[in-house]
Amino acid sequence: RKEVEQDPGPFNVPEGATVAFNCTYSNSASQSFFWYRQDCRKEPKLLMSVYSSGNEDGRFTAQLNRASQYISLLIRDSELSDSATYLCVVNGNTDKLIFGTGTRLQVFP
Amino acid sequence: DARVTQTPRHKVTEMGQEVTMRCQPILGHNTVFWYRQTMMQGLELLAYFRNRAPLDDSGMPKDRFSAEMPDATLATLKIQPSEPRDSAVYFCASVGASSYEQYFGPGTRLTVT
């Protein structure tokens, strides 16, 4: 079983739609959680950290469920520029980050 | 605008040749990571350094790969001899002290024929 699992997609949604991605992780000792965004043929960039109480950044909402060991990302009012691959990232009690293989989102007009 | 730089951006080479990839971390960042990304495997951690000392290289094929940090401004990843299965994008990332956010370089796209 992979340490971080994501649905690879693609998720094809129209502009303005709400879309949600989930991710599960296997290491219950994981301490920190993140969503990174990767555009085609570019490097990954931090989108947002995920806090236990849930957090929001504009149109993006991230939530963590430690009991079930999953993380979610919700994007509201999706825009064409949101088209990218979203990487779920988890770290344990070391410096290492474990990346999921990503969920591809395509927003169409 | 501080950023991680990597050279070369693209490399095409023949099987058996040596490949050296270089990374300049953000000034002041003390932890440097090397990753490999393929469509099938996603991002895999190869090795990482803190304050130039190697902390973990368990993700790296030891027989052909080597990683070093000759100084705080340069990290290198070497493959000798290269094989077609090494074809991938190799990313370097750096992190400052007391932070988890990794800043990635633009990557080196390696093709081994």
C-alpha cells in the first residue's frame, strides 16, 4: 500500500463548479499535511498547509480527518487557471515529505 | 525573488554515459532534497542533506547514483553509468530552518537513449 494515495483523475469540471479531492495516508504518526500544486512541465509549489481545525484560503478549503487518516481539498467557483495537478503531501516525524502521485484537474469553459 | 536553480534544464544522453545535475538552493536554506518524478511513480525522494551532511539516501540506487554537497551553495546528483530507466525529471528542493515548505527548482529533464 502506498503511504499517500490519491485518485489520479482527471476531474473535468466546468468553470464555476465546486470540486473536491480526497487523499488518504497510512502513517498515523504523520504530523504535517499540505497540498501542493503542479502545473504541466513545471515544479510543484505549495498551495496550502492543512490544519487539524480545517483552513480556508480564498476559494480553497482544506480539511484533515486524523481518525480516518484522510485529507481533503475543496475548490469553489473553479477557474480555468485552476487546471493543474494537485499533490497531497504528508510528513512524519522527520524532515521528509511523502508526495501522492497527484490528482489532475481540468477546468473547461 | 529568491529561487532554487538547476542546471542543465534538459539533458539527452546515451546509455552508459555519466550525467551530472546541479542545484543551487535558496541562500540561507540549510536542507536540500533531490527527487525524481516519472508518470508512473510520481515524486520519489532520492536523498537529502542538512547543513551539507547527507541524512538519508535510501531512495537512491547506490550502485550508480551519488549525491554530494561540496558547499552550501551547490548540490550535485551524479549518475554513472546512466540507463534508459533513469529517464525522468529530477527536482531539487530546499527548505529553511524551522519550516516545512519546500521550494522546488525547475527540474532537469533527463532522457537516456
